[in-house]
Amino acid sequence: MKKGNIVVVGPSPRFLSGISYYTLRLSNALAEHFQVTSLLFRYMLPRRLFPGWRRVGTELSSLKFNDGIRVQESLDWYNPVTWFRGSQEIRRSDVVILEWWTSSVAHMYLALLLLNTAKKPVMIEFHEVVDPLEFSVGPIRVYARVMGRLIRRMASRYVVHSEHDRHLIATHYHISENQIGIIPHGLYDHYAILDHTTCKKSLMLQDRFVFLFFGLIRPYKGVSNLIHAFELLPEKIRSNSYLLIVGEAWEDHASLEAVSRSPAADHIHLLNKYASDEEIPLYFSAADALVLPYTRASQSGVAHIGISYGLPVLASKVGGLVESLAGYEGTTFVEPDDEHALAGSLEQVYNAGFQRYQVPVELRWDAIAEKYDHEISLMINREQV
């Protein structure tokens, strides 16, 4: 028997990203325990202001909401009527979960909460304190901080993915750590695992060790550091390896230039594109190791794709990554911005040869749903007392 009605608010697959995937996977997982409505953003901001605007609305994912989930893709960035309609969904619920990752939707969240006249309990799940690009622009940084504090005062419970993030959120928004629960980031394990050798041949990378970087190319992702570290590898290793970079470049033009100027350019292949769900299994199945040379991070959805493939993961020792990847046997940590240390880790993984690792059971979505069940049940019971 389902335990209550939950509304999950987040981006729709029109804005395909890690957060839209997360919203969908979380909704599907919670539907095993609750009646779920997914209240989604149809338009989040003027289209041309979104760096990936050319792919908005295109069919890049085959992942769908499960039957039985009520999907309402109706919230518009500029249309207060849609906010009022969304608030009606909230008033019919028992608990609301807001996915927070950018301040560009803050005014919609604030409107939904002000219209929550039934005072239904609200949980906010943090994926970022503030987006790195937003943080770099003074007026937007101030707006994000002010709006964030207004919204957070209306919530009764908060969720993050690591102890590091709990302390960061508590400090930044003056929230008691006792109000913040920790639930791991679930795996993105919905991709097919294909034959390793066949995929390498498809990419014309046979007989090469493939280091994969995957995801949006942004300055804090450390792609330039990875390119320089690859150049530092011994000639014998570099000539038998390939650095495959797959991702849509947003504001990081320096990394694109670093590829074109690199003395190892013959062994670096950059695909400046947003990969569809049909393409992702090819890249991850061909890879021998996944590299996350980030200079800052709370979490990484890409890491949770790599884990689902059992790949060795080389990750910078930053933010919540340390905690979220510590339980995965295939993780090697390096200091951020240390190209020599990164090169040493690349060499170490290369010398280990083909390796695959077990997926931690605590990162599977059934285990994640159980943790949410506990948090949500506490909120519902507290309201009923």
C-alpha cells in the first residue's frame, strides 16, 4: 500500500541534464513507496540564455517516467498562471520535494511556496549551493543568496548527498545541521553495458587504453589539467593510450584551445557535443578508466554512470566527491590542480590494465528510495501529530 502523495519539483527532460535525469530517477524510485506527481519545468528561462539552448526539447533520452506517476510538465519561467496551477498540485500532496541546483528557478520556487496555503511540508534537496557560473557574477550571487534564504525558511527538512555538503549548506544558509539529512546520490545505471572490444573497434581505438572524460566542459571540470597531465605521461604509455573527451563546451574555451595546441593531439579526441542516451553506452563500454579532474564539486552524476559500468574512476579530492566515491573500490583520488599527481595516477591505472569493480549496493535506487521513505515518513508523521 502506498504511504502518501509526494510531489517532486524539478526540470523536465526538455532540459536534459544530470538534474533532469535525477528528478526522473528519483520519481520512479519513490513511486515504489508513494503516489508520485512529477511537477516539471516546461520553460525555465529565456531559451537563448541557456548555454545548451540548441538541444532544448530534442529527444536525447529514452528514459521514461514509470506508469502510475502523474507527470505535469507545466511550469513556465515567465507565466504566473502556471505557478498557481502548480501550487494546486502541491496543496493536494502530503510532502513536496524541491530539487535545488540553480537560482534561475528561485522565483518560481518562491511563488509555489507562498501559494502553498495548506502549508504542506517541504523538503529541499540540494545539488549545488550556488552554480559556479552564477557565483562568478556579483548581482546574481547576491540574488541567489537572498532568494535562497527566503525559500529555505519555508522548508521543514533538507537533503544533501554528503557530510561535506551538509556543513557547506548549513554554513551558507544558516540552517541547523540537525535539519539536514544525508542520502547518497543514486546510480545512473539505466544504460546498456556493451562489449568492450567491439565498442573500441567502433571508435577505431582498438589496442589502445582509453581514458574517458565525459560531461559538460566547464572551467571547474579541470579538462585543461587533464590534457596537460596526459602530455606528461611517458611516451610509451601515451602512444598506447587515447584521451577521449566527450561533452558540450559551455564557457570553457581554454580547454578547446588546449586540445588543438597539444603536442599529444594525435592521441586526444574531443567530441564537443551533448551525447544522447543511445551514444553513452558506446563511450563508457569502450573506456578503460573514467577521469574526473574537477577543481570543485559537490557531486558528479557522471561518476555514477562510471560506477555502474564498474570502471576505475580517477577523481579529484574535492567537495562531496571524496565521501560519495570513498565506498567504491575502483576510486583513485588525486589532489586538484596537480597535473603531475594526475599524470602519476593515469600511469598507475594504465599499468593495472583492464579492471572492473563491483557496484556498491547502497547506491542502487531501491536503497536510495528506502532512505527517502524514512525521511518522508518522519515528515508526514510529524505533521499528523
